[in-house]
Amino acid sequence: MECYSLLRTDVPDLIDHLGAYGEIVAPHSKGDVSYSFEVVQDSNKVVLDYDRTLLPLKKMFLPPQEKLMDFSLKSLSYTPIKLHIKPRVFFAIHSYEMQSILRLDHSMLSGQAESNYLRRRKKSRFIGISFKPDEFHFSESVGIPIEEMEGFDLYLNEVDGDYQLYVLTKNGHSLIEGFEKIKTAEPEIAEDRKFNKKIRFHYNRLPQVFQYAYHSEIWAEVASRCVGCGSCTLTCPTCFCFDVKDEVTVTAESGMRQRSWDSCMLSTFAEIAGGENFREKTINRTRHRLYRKFKYITDEEGLPWCVGCGRCTAFCPAEISLPDILNDLINEDEKAQHHHQVMA
Ligand code: SF4
Ligand code: SF4
């Protein structure tokens, strides 16, 4: 693996150099306290030190709202929307965010691939960056260290305020070809980055905890605080549920079909014709959300479908913490195990 040193002050020049490949998308400040992935207009405005963006990178591959087709009810025909997708470089991406894209690949491309997602995903290049975990990140507990480089073409590791640039793929090599402000270096490890938030069990034990947690009283306690706003799922990088709606013009001659993000935490999500609702109560929705992250898909794929970004906790108005729920379930599981041993 090639490793180079890069001065922090030369990063804007690197971004400009990458622009030869295509559009650059990178974190930008939004107001005083928030960050957002945006198309770069000025490389000096890219933020290198950020905790997390409000919306995940998913929005670039699966937009919050997307028109899919126009249709005519007169001629009973439809015209799919043509996408014009440029090659894109996603710059300064944290490891948990990259892992969320790899999980979305599985969700959107297994079986019949979702064609718009696939087209956006092709020709994408990813450049990772290290970060300092805050009180909400817990990605290490779900198997994703800060320096996890899977999926990246290049990776910027901060050491003493400047960067080490790792070249991880052939595409990464092509991206930096001709960029002269880097020097060959020996890889170094930064020691000052630790996770504050942890899950007490290794993540591969969580499906077993969930196997016995369905009737836990913890769900009711969490549900009693939840206001059902849906922020936790709408900001989650691995949630992919959407709704599809047709809008017909007043003349009833034509219309358009639109897809938009949906949330299993919203009370209407599981509502069907006749007013029936499969998950009418908040407790059912709360439990379902966590089982989707740590049991249902995990049983099939062997990985948690949570990447530990901390968004669902950081942006929850009721301060409901996902790792705290997990640790409470683990404590309860341990007590139950102890009880069984004493009684045996
Ligand atoms: S963000 Fe918090 S309050 Fe809103 S639905 Fe999720 S858990 Fe409930
Ligand atoms: S469940 Fe929460 S911590 Fe896990 S990936 Fe989704 S938003 Fe991030």
C-alpha cells in the first residue's frame, strides 16, 4: 500500500486536482453546529474536521424525493425520467459512512438491482478521512474502526494536524496521478483517538440477546419517551424504506410517480387499506427498528445493519440513545443467564 504525507494546507489543492475526474461531494458547514454533504464549489470551504452530517451520504444515491416517471392516462403510456449522472468523488468520508454505503449496496443491488441507485453508484470514487469520535459515535463496537479502509480508493489519516494519504486501489492511484504536493512516507498510527461510547458485548453476540429480548420491559420504557417523529430513521444511513406515490393532474389526463423516504417509526408506516395498522403502537415500532438493525438482516448477513454513526441518538428530540438501549438489553440478558445458572 502506497503512503504519502500531505500538508493540511495543501488539501484544497488536492480537491481541485480531483475535480479533473468529476464532481466532488464533501462535508460543508451548515449554520453554526451542523454539517452537510454538498457539491464542492470552493475547495477552501470543505470541512475536514466534522463529527457527522445531519443527513447521511445515502442522500446522494437514494435522494429523499425522486421523480421516477411521467405518465399519460389518455394514451396509457409512461416516460421514465432520464438520469444525467456525472462521475463523482466523495471526499472526506468517515469509515462508518462508507460501510453504510456497502450495506446499502446489499439492500439495493441484491436480486433485481435498483437501477437509479446502480447508475449513481457506478463511477463513484470514495476518499476516506479519519475522525475523532464524540459522545455519540460507537462504530468500533459494531466492528468498524476509525481507520477501516474497505470501500475507499484513498484514505486521509490525520497525524499531528497534517495527513498521511493511503492509496488503496488502482482508481485511487489514477486520481492522484500528477499531483505533486505529496511525499512518500512511512505509515504512522495516531494514538489520540478513542471511542467514548461502547456496547458492552461483541456485536456478534447481539442477535442472541435479541432472540430473548422481544418481551423485554425495556421497549415500553423507551416507547414512553419516544414522540414518534421519525428523525432516527430519516437520518439513519442504512435505512432504505421508501414510499411511492402517483400524483394526477386535475384534468385526470396525466401525472407523475414520485418516490420519497419513509420511516418505520411513523405511525402511518404500517397502515393498510381498511385502517388496519400492523405496528400501531410506539412500542411495536421502537422494537421493530432495533430488530431491523441487530437481528433480522444480521441473522442472514452476519453483520449488524447499524454502523454506529450515532445520528439516531444525536438527533433524537427525546434523547433516546441506541447504545444505551443495547446495553440495557445486555444487562437484562446477563441477569436472565445468571438466574438460569443459579436455578439449574
Ligand atoms: S428520533 Fe427519538 S423520538 Fe423521534 S421517533 Fe426516533 S426514537 Fe422516537
Ligand atoms: S441505527 Fe443509529 S447509530 Fe446505527 S447506523 Fe442508524 S442512525 Fe447510525
